[in-house]
Amino acid sequence: MTRRLARLLPRRRRSSRPPRRLAALLLAIALLPLLPATARAADPPPPSAPAARSAVAAMQPGWNMGNTYDAIPDETSWGNPPVTRELLRKVKSQGFKSIRLPVTWGIHQGGAPGYTIDPAWMAKVRQVVDWALDEDLYVLLNMHHDSWMWVNNLATDHDAVLARYEATWTQIAAEFRDRPSKLVLESINEPTFSGTSGDEENYRLLAELNRAFHRIVRESGGRNADRLLVLPTLYTNSEQGRLDALAAELTELRDPMVATTIHFYGWWPFSVNIAGYTRFDATSEQDLTAQFDRVYNTFVARGIPVVVGEYALLAYDHNRPGIIERGEQRKYFEFLGNYARERRLTTMLWDAGQFLNRTTLQWRDPELFAQIRSSWTTRSGTASSDLVFLPKSEAITSRTLTLNPNGTDFQGLRHGTRTLVKGRDYTVSGNQLTLTAGGLTTLAGDRAYGVNATLEARFSRGVPWRIDVITSDTPVLSNATGDTGGLTIPTRFRGDMLATMESRYDDGSNAGPADWTPFQQWDTSFTAYTPDSIKLTSAFLDSLKDGSRVTLTFHFWSGAEVAYHVTRTGTTVTGTPA
């Protein structure tokens, strides 16, 4: 992943792109129509060999051993325990056919001219590769955070960077030249370059690196002579210009044992919860299908296999629940898995420890992983929401959700071991599922704040859709005093959950670091991880005009909205209910 996201996971790196690639640039890329491609292959690239296509297909699905051998300075530095063979066995047992092994080499190298890789580090990498191969897993081995640590200086320090890159890959190629063909090599992770004149120079530099990688590996002999090699687009993204530039490279190489790779983390505003994009909606779907369609049309339709070398959601992390609502996560992964299958893309889940607990070897959210695993082979039914709120201060009335069968047939509802009765507990009209007042009254029980009951909507295939029945009332926020270092707002959530925060000055203009939208970014401007408070960050408070009053509107998943005033005077900040 890219360095622009490092702030999303305190004390843990998930990234590799320089921080100057700011959120505003990402949003501009996401929101604006794509510009015409400037780099196009004069001739279409030749199709890859059947062996290359079958190997990439056999790698589906894949799993990333993230934040481990790519961690700086060592494998345990970013929160994961040392790798064990049991971990590889667990990954294999869960249905994965391949692992991607991100490795940062540069911090384990000597100086010029040899740039010798530390033998102990090479031995660690070799051991994991061999363990995985022994488990009959494909292994995609790469050069990872080197991309932003030193390779990015290729334009300004060309000869020294190229010499180091070539020396590094010469050693890697020699070390693994005799490993089975299930070992696959990737030239560079998320390539980026500093000090260039723009994309055309970036494309030229990446092509130079990829040619050097290709030459070194092929000339090293052994099984490297026809080993499958994976080449990335610039930044490993799927804008059409990036894809066309890589297609031009393939036309020049004319190597039948080459595949391509991109990364995908979803529609950016949804994946980090900014600008009010709290749901996996039509915009997010269209972004996904457009990117996968471009990759398909540029490569797969021409017989060139594609590996989505990393996918997840940018802000998904088990330590910070709530940024992306649970049901919306599930809809995203369900849709992604299905569309990747339709477009014949091999996907590799980016897991930096937020999905699989590598200490206990248990999934942190088994229900979410079940959704991901199911998407590899079939579709699952979902619904417009997985949350049904019943205001505690009001009489219980019926509630309606829209079912999204996704080609399945709705089979009914269960509560634990009890099958709910159609006509009494719920009704179905077309795709409208209505939970009756009587059925909800039984499920709500004593109507304590929070989740009173969890239902399963079952479909003819795939995994059930979870529906939480929740008793809530409008949250209550209290007075608060702090400074620009942070403000903690005492909050009684009363069963509800925060969705997002809107922020405006008294004149109606947007307030906050993301001044292009009134809806600020979770974690950057605010958090809500504790059961008794909402916190405003120093980044948000520092961005406010001195002497200004800001009206915050907190939007909750029940639909409730609560207004709150924040005033900054010098470094002092006060908050009061509106």
C-alpha cells in the first residue's frame, strides 16, 4: 500500500507512496473524467502463453503477507509476530491458492558497488518462500517499500539507483533461480518517481526498470528462463494512460510468460469515509466496474493475465471499527469478488494483520471473511442495510428493507435457531422485506439500548445477510473544553452509531482540513471509538479560523442528526450543544 495512507494506521505501516500524493489529488483523480491516454502501444501487445494464463488463474484467490517482510526495519516492527509454517498452513486451509510476499530489501543491504543483501535476511525470505511452496501455494515475491525509499530517485540519481536496482535483482534472481515455477516474481511495488517532468517521463523510467528486471531474471538461467514475471502499471493504478503505457512495454518485450498487476482499494471517498460517502452505493459500484473493465479490455481480452496484487478498503482496520459500516463493507467485498470473477482477474487480499490474527490464527471478523470467501465462487444476497433501529421513546412500528438478491432467491429469516414466520413476523413484496411491528416487539425484548436481536436473511446460495435489531434514541452530546491539541465531547450514544460529521462556519462555508466538502474525514478530523465520547482531532481544530464558531452536524446510522457548536479562541476550544 501507499505512504499517503500511513496516517490511517497509527504505529503500523500500510503504505509505500510518498506523502505528497495528497488526498486532494486522489479525489481529483476519482471525481474527474479520465483524460485521453497519452501513451498507447503502436501495436497491441501479444497474448501471453497459455501457461502464463493458467498459472495466474491457478493463483486465485491470493493473500498478502503484509506488514511483515516489507516492515521497517524488521518483520515484527509493524505489529505482526514472526512468520511460522503454521501460518502458511492456515492460509492454505482457508482456500487461498497463492500468497504475495512483499519484501523491503534496501534496509538489509550493504553499500555500493555490491549492495550485498544481508545473508540472514535472504535466509528468512528463502525460508518463507520454501514453506509456502511446500504447502503447494504459489508465491509472488516482490521489491516493496524500496519503491519510495530509494527507487523513486531514479530521475535525479539515475546511474546509482539503476545500479542498485540491478544489483538487488541480480542477487534475488540468483537465489531463487532453481525454485519451482510456482514462484512468481514482481518487479516493483507501486512504482513512483520524484523530480520528473510528468507522466511521459514516469512511463519511460518505469519501462527502463521493468526491462532491467526482465533481462536480469531471464539471463540468470535455471527456471528463471521461463518463470512467470509480473509487471506493474505506474503507481499500480488502472487509469487508462497507465494501462496503455504498460501495454506498450509488453509490445516491446514480446515475452509470453509475463502478467500485469494493478491494486484496488475502492472508491476513495467511500474507502476512507469522507464527503458523505458512507455507503457502497452506485457511485462506488461504477468506479469499481469502470476500473476492472479498463483492465479487462486492455489486457485480459487480449490474452494477457492480470493480478489485482492488493485489494481491501483503505480505512478498514479491526482496531478502528465504525469508519466503514459493517454491512457496507460486506456489500463492497461481495460485489468486488463477483465482478473480479466476471472479468477473470486474480485477486490478492491485502492483509496487514487486520483480517487474520497471526497470533491466534483466527479471523478477526469471521462473518466478513465468510463473505469474502463466498465471493470467490458465487454471489450472495444483501439488503439496503444491516441495521434496523427502533426508537426507545416511541411505539414499535414495522420496518422495511430493500433486498438485493443478486441473482439468488430469498429463503426466509432466522433468529438463532428459530425460523421466523412469514406473514406474522415479516412479509415480502417483490424485493421489499418488511419486519412487522409484532415481530419486532418480540425481538426487541426489554428494549435495552443497543442490539436486541440479530437476524439472518437466508438466500438460495451464498452467505446469509445479517440484520441487527437495535433500540436507540437520539444521542446526547455535552459541553466540552479543550485546546487545539484535541477536544473530547462527552457523548451518550444511547444505542446509536456515528456515521459521519458535517462541519460549517456560520457563513455556511465548509470548515475543516477538507475544505472542499462539508463532510470531514473520519480519523483525520474526528473519531468515535469509545462508548462515551466523540473526539475532534488536532488536525481539525488547527484548521479552524481563530475566533470562529463552527456548527458540527453529527449524522448517525439511525438517521438522527445532532448539531453541536465549536468555538476556537487562540488555542482554546469550547464545545456546546446547539
